[in-house]
Amino acid sequence: MARPVGDLLRVRPGSGPVSLVDVDPRSTPGHDGGKTAAREAVAEVGERLAELQKQLYAEGRTGGHRRLLVVLQGMDTSGKGGAIKHVAGLMNPAGLRIHGFGKPTEQELSHDFLWRFDRDLPAPGYLGMFDRSHYEDVLVVRVHDLVPPQEWQTRYDRINAWECELAEQGVTMLKVMLHLSPGEQRERLLARLDDPTKHWKFNPGDVDERRHWHAYSSAYETVLERCSTDVAPWHVLPADRKWYRSWGLAHLLLETLCGLDLQWPRPELDVEALRAALADRAEGDAA
Ligand code: AMP
Ligand code: MG
């Protein structure tokens, strides 16, 4: 049996300092078949994802508390949106709750940093996806000194405590960092400039952000070291190859859903009596 992709990409809780330079963003752990095979595999995995997501939804509709939250982090152009499009797109959108988090509004800033994420958690039975997350509050916030260090330094423990509470409430978290190289980011930004239909998503500020690459990498390394826990571990997904990124996320999601051991709910239905009632009704309709 192939090793689970989660095992290959997981940051072992408590294993000490993490070094992102040790992970090649062009590597494809767990997949050695190239682009076409990866795309075919994603389509196949998609059918199983759709079935499992339906079971999760069914469980939620019949009193279950469990839900799944996928947390996606990564530098600009790392493909968070593309991953959502390719992987979430394989399931029934009615059971999904997708939220992107940008710069907080005045109202959001007047609350604790976790407030807006708590507000947008998936309800029981739903599969939520966060495109950026509470981790920005120890990433962009740390890199740009948006709050004093005494404040952001307390947030790692607060995040761990919050995620622990969520786990107790039935939230399974799949945390994935899309690991991009600065060279690939440059290519993707240039490609956006070459395509007028992509200019709308070109933020000139993203070019300046490249100067902070090293600071972002360090901030990510701290997150991976301090916030990869047993209840909510982090995964580092190499993201320079878009097809591998989708393959990896689809497999991580499949493994996570399989880990829930979902079953179809078995409500008490007197199937025979209901069949008989329907037969009577049919006769009545015909009369
Ligand atoms: P995008 O993902 O391209 O739509 O960009 C969202 C932007 O919002 C990114 O530049 C993030 O760094 C920024 N952002 C997200 N969370 C925060 C936060 N807590 N404080 C400041 N900026 C944030
Ligand atoms: Mg952006």
C-alpha cells in the first residue's frame, strides 16, 4: 500500500524547528506519474470525495456535530484559489462553505483577532475552506509589525487553544501550506501581466511584498513549528507545479474524510409501512 500523502507532508508535532529550504517546492511527494496521470487521479479521487462529503452532510442533517475545515495558507499566487477551484469543484457546492479572508475591516478589527474566523466556521455537516485564515495574524501581521510583538507572540498559544476547543466541538482541521518558490512566483506574476483578463487580480503591492520573502518564510516556519499539533497538524504541500498541488490537496482531503469513518445515517423508518402508504396513495390518485 502506498504511504498516505498526509504522512509524507505532515509537520510532526513537537519535532522542533522547521526549515522550509529543506522542502523543494517543485517536488511531488507520493506521485511519480507526471501531469496527465495526476489530473486523471484527481478526477477519480473526486468521485470518492463527493460521496464522503454527502455522508458528512447527511450526518449533520441527522444530529451529528462533525464538520471539516480546510485551512489554506501560502504566498500570493501560490494557488490557494486554484486549489479550491479544482478540489472543491469536485463536490456538491451546497455542502461547502468557502471563505476568503483579506485585510480586516474596521468592524473586524474592533473584535479579538479570532472573532471573524469563529463567525465563519462551517456548521455541523459542512465542509469549510478558508482561503487565508487566522494564521495571517501571525504572518502578515508579524512581518509588517501591525501589532506589537508582545501581542502577536501570545497568538500561537491562543490559536492552539482555540483549535483544541474546535476539535472538541467536532471540527476536524486540515491545515495546508502551499509552498511556492520565489522564482515560480515571479513567473506567475509576469503571466498575470501578460494576460489582460488577469490584471484585475494583480495587486502592485504584491511586487513589494517579494522583498519580505525571507521574513515571511521565517514567520511560516514559526507557525509550522508552534502550531502543528496532534489535533490540528500542518502540512507543507509543494506548490510550484499546479497539477501536483491539486493532486496533493485532493489526496489530503480524501485521507482526512476517510479518517472520519463516515457511515450513512440509519434513521428508524418503517420502510414496509411507508411503502404500503405510498401504494394506497397511488390508488387514491388513480381514482
Ligand atoms: P488576497 O488573498 O490576494 O485576496 O489578499 C488578501 C490580503 O489580505 C493579503 O495581502 C493578506 O496579507 C491580507 N490580510 C489577510 N489577513 C490580514 C490581517 N489580519 N491583517 C492584515 N492583512 C491581512
Ligand atoms: Mg493577492
